[in-house]
Amino acid sequence: MTLTSLLLAVGIISIAKDGIAQIMNREFDWAMLSPMQIGIIATAAIGVVLASTAYPAWIATKTAPVLAIRNLQAGNERWSIRRVATVAQFTMAIALLACAVIFYQQMRYLKDKSLGFEMDGLTTIDINSGALRSQFQAIKQEFSKLPEVQAVSVSSRVPGEWKDYAISNARKQGTEQLKDLIFIGADEDFLETFDIKMTAGSNFTSNPADSSTALLNELAVKALGLEDPIGQWIEIPTVNWSGDIENFEPTVRLRVIGVVADFHFEDIRQQIRPMIIGNWKNPIQNIDYYTLKINTKDMSKTIASLKAVNDKFDSENPIELHFLDEQFQRFYEADTRRSWMLMLFSGVVILIACLGLFSITAFAIRQRTKEIGIRKVLGASVKQIVTLISKDFMLLVGLSVVLALPLAWWAMSQWLEDFAYRIDIQWWMLALAAVGAVLIALLTVSTQAIKAAFANPVDSIKTE
């Protein structure tokens, strides 16, 4: 039986290897297994055989011959290893099911959460050459001529960034205390392209004098202690580039001309951080991206048009294009894979638990065949017999619920600590998993119990 199961498992994995590779985010092939890993699989199969036969063999040696011949039960059936195994299986199944429900709710919450800007249709193009950077205004005009392009901006970094951020050490002019703020440079079309709301002041203009101006998000206003930020000056003596400190002599001074609403610039797992948006012509960081807001039904045609514009100004460097929603999606890739794996394992464990419950129910009914027949002869109804048989097993499932839900609550509370923005674990999330598991268990037990209840009592009483 174990060998057959092993062969079936190998066959199922071989058939489903493409799906497994997608969930695991890595290629899978049997040829990749080392001799040691193959040995581990074989050892696991042998271990299953030994583990499953050791206990029955030990019981058989302890059972008195007269009991064995009469096929009677020895030991304490109330807490036999079968019942303990059933409780353990359903505890694991309910806990995994509850974790899957909470996991799904957290992922949905993150995907539905407002980022503070409109991401639909945003496409970024890396600026990979001096030609594309120095001629950006002409290139913007060419992009804007395309009918499907609704807005274009340039910036040093974009939300969902996969490059290092400049962390400016900034302070309010006239003070000494420095605060760490994300710094990006952007042009006057940045806010419109991303649909970021202004809460005070004004935006950049195309005036060259704007090179010494800056916008702050609301958190930056609080961090710098600016009660009336518009018109005030901030100083940036140093910038941190992932551990490399750059000093400015003289200190960079920027005049605050506007305040924008807070928006997510990084992984949504993290809290929104204070940010300075300097004019594109700032002394700290050059522009590095075009961002285009596109509305099209034929993206392949649009990409070809964008490529033509890129090649017109720089034919040596191919266009490097990214869709912003895909960049943000990569933040959730690992968690999405975990979600699929969790649901898969939950289903497998529930199936195994139901098989175990089915077996122990069948075994118990077989031992009580005469009792069931006598009860029917004495007038017991089908409902009474089904209740009699199901009651003990549903108590085991109930005990599993009591053990599983606190375990699931604790495990998911620890996991949610990794998120700056997270759901509260609601009672119904745990209850949904518990009710689902109980209904599945009840269905498993009832099929056997109903079959026994409808059996001919004469045949039941004659059973040996």
C-alpha cells in the first residue's frame, strides 16, 4: 500500500509539475533531485511502513489469545491512538483552514487599500542614457502627441521602486535636529500623472527658478515641525545612499511651495515615510524615469509607438518599459505563493483527516453492529441511531476546534506583525474555518451512520 501510494504521488507530481513550479516560483524536474534527496524520499516511505505497523504489532503481542480469537477490543477505547490521531488531524486541518481565511483577508485588504495615487494605466520607462536625459522635454512632447498617452512626467524615482532611494538628512532652517526623509526629484507634471492630491500651496512650474523649490508630504511637514510650511526653507546637508553618505558644501537649501497628501512610495508592508519632492533640476538626484498615463485597447501597438519615439532620440539603447501595477504586484508575490500553498495544504490535511474519521467511524460501527440492530428492534429511530453514532466523533471534532482556533489566532497574529497596515482578526474568520470543518466532519460521519441506521436489524443481530 505504501509503495502504491509513493508511485501515485510521483505520478501526480509529474502531471502537476507545471502548476507546482508556478506556485513555488521555480522550475521543477525529477532530474534536479540529488541521490541524497531520493534517499530521503525512500527513507520516508520506509518510515511510514514502520510507523504504521509498529503500534498494531505491539498491541497484537499484548492482546490475550482468547480476546484475539473472540475478536474483542483490548485497552482503553475512549482514548485510543485512533481517537488521538483524529483529534490531531482535525486540529491541524482547522488551524490551517483558519490561517488560510485570515491570510486571504489580509491579502485582499492590501490589494484594496488606497495607495494615495491612481495606478491604473501607469507605465514607466527607464532613462538609460545621457541623450534620453538631456532631451527629456522634447521626448515628453513626442510621447504626449500619441493619442493614447494622457499625461507624461519625469522623476528620479517612481512608486514601487526597485532601485535605492536617496534618504536626505533634512532640517528646518535655523534648527540643528536632522530628520531622515525620502528625496525624489520630479517635474511639474508628476502630481497630475500620478493623480496625487495637493493639500496646500502650489505645484512646480516650468520656470527655471523652481530648481530651489520643493514639495513636502504631510508626514514631512510634521517631521520637520513646520506649522506654516508654505514659504519656509529647509536645509539638506547630507544624503544617505544605502550607507554611502554624500555631503553638500554648501548645504542644499530648498523653499517649500506646496504640500501633498501622503501616498505609498514603497512596499505597502511599511509605513508611509516623510518625503521631499524636489524640482527635477535639483543638485541631489537626476531624473531617471518617464512615467506615462496610458489609456489604450491595443497595448502592443502603443508599445511599438513608444519604442519608435525612444529610438528616434537614442537608437543604441533599447526601451526599458515597466507597468507600475506589475511592479507593485511583486511585493505580494511571495505572500501570494504562500496563500496558494496554505490553501493546498489545508485541503490535503482536511482530506486526510476526513479519511481518518471515516475509517474510525466505520470501525466503531462494525464493533457496534449488534447493538445498533437491537436498538432498532426495540424501536430506535434512524435519527436516534445517527445521533448516537455521530455524537462521540463530533465531540472529537469539537475538541479539535477548541485546540485549533487559539493556535491559528496566535500564529496569524505573529505573521500580521510584519505588516504596517493589517486587518484585525475577527471572530467570524475563525468561526468560518470551524464551521466549515465541522460540516465536513459531520458529512463524513453521517454517511456511515445513516448507512448503519438503515441496515436490516436481523442481519445486524446475526453478525459475528
